[in-house]
Amino acid sequence: NGTVTAKPTIFASVTSLSGFTYTVGSGPSLQQMFTLNAAGLTSNVTITAPANFEISLNSGASFSGSTSLNIAPINAKINALNIYVRLKAGLIQNTYLGVVSLASNGADNKSVYVSGTVNAAPVVLTVSKTALSNFSYTFGNGPSPIQSFTVNGTGLTAPIILRAPANYEIS
């Protein structure tokens, strides 16, 4: 006399999600989704996001930094449950890789590999004046009076280098 029961199983609709991207200072990335199905469950399914990624059961702005979800089965099943993933805001320029793990007692763990990139901010240079003119002095009494302008840069990966044209000096 005995009972044969099926081993709990977890299914993810994809094995990987890639292309999460944004520019430094403008995150988070757009979300992507996979679907969770499970059968024969004897306990909740725990979904854990890797560092730098977050997950949600709801599309849109409901992520709130969540890195773990605990999903209770109904009649030992989970049917077509959408799981949303995105790359967290506030990251530095880099490539980010990880694994969203899906686990439940007695089931083989499943993995959804995720990858994304935070790109450098574009380089923007601004100057306070586009021209300086009327530099003059009487022969033998130079140099001319000083004129100035301001240079600002964002998204820089190297110093700003300024060069004066022939017969001019900068400081």
C-alpha cells in the first residue's frame, strides 16, 4: 500500500533576460518580465534577485527595491504568474550580471540569468562666452588687460585641456 507523488516542479518561461540598460544618473532600467509556473508544491516559491537588480509582481513603479518575493501556491500550483525584473537605479558605469533564483522545498531550483549595463553619462562642455575680443595695448606696454570665461564639463573621463592660439596666453 503506498502513494506515489510527483516531485514539485518550477518552470520559468525564459532562462535569461538581457539588455537592461540606462545612463549614469537616469536609472532604473526598463523592466522585463518572465512567467512563473509551478506544480506539486509543498511550500512557497522563493524568488531572489541578485545584487543590483530588483523584482516585483506588479508592472510599473511598484518595485521599491525588492530583492526577494515569497509566493504561496494555490492547490499546490502557481499558474502563469508574471515576475518583473529591472536593473536598480543609482549604479555606477559598469556591466552587471546575476541570477534570479527560484526555489521551493523538494523542487529543483531554477535560474534566470540577468545582465545589464549602466553607460557613462554623455560628455557635455559649456563655456560662459563664445568669443573674447578687443585685446589691445600700446607697443612696449603689453600685455593686454585680462579677459575671462568659465568652462564647465559633465560626464568627463579625463581632464579638460585648454590651448591658447598663437600670440595669446591662458592661465
